[in-house]
Amino acid sequence: MQAGKRCLKGSTLKAEMKAVLFHPEAEEEMIASAVFYETRSNGLGHKFLNEIARSLDLISSSPKTWSVFSDDIRRFLLQRFPFGLLYEIHDDYIYIIAVMHLRREPFYWKNRLK
């Protein structure tokens, strides 16, 4: 069996996870949102970052699972927080374009596309 892949009885063989890279402004959005939540309630910022990390693991292991939002950009909706992760799939990596608050201007991130 190849490195990075494992198979449990009754499960399917998973593809290797792709690396995840952030647009600089997306990373700033993530950090600013975590700081905001932490100032509202002790530990909430950490919970936000933990949900982001869990979401990135899911996206990285199966990037085509989530629907196309605009052009070739896909959107993953966080469960506990009103945010979506907008991302592009590349051959060797996933590129996070925005950590988008769902109740704000929906297409502000379009100028980040190459």
C-alpha cells in the first residue's frame, strides 16, 4: 500500500490529502475572525480555528465534494460559525481564496483571483 493511504476493513481507499495554501487576505480574515470571537467569549476563537482546521482536513482529503460557488471556486460552509471557505483546486494543492462571512458582501473576494 502506498504511503499516505490506509484501508480499514469495510472502508474505501482514500486519496492522499493535498496541501492547503492561503491567499494572504484570507489568512488575515481567519485570524481577525478568531480574535473577534475570542474577545466575545474566552475559548471561542480557538473553537473557530479548530473548526477551520477540521474543515481544511475535509477539503484537503476530498476537494471535489463541495459544490462550485462561482466559476471554478468551491465553497465549504462551516457548521458552527457563519463562514464559508472559498477555494480553488490545483493539481498539487488547495488554494483558500477567502474565509468569507456569510452575512456580508458575497463577492468581495473576486479581485483576489489571478
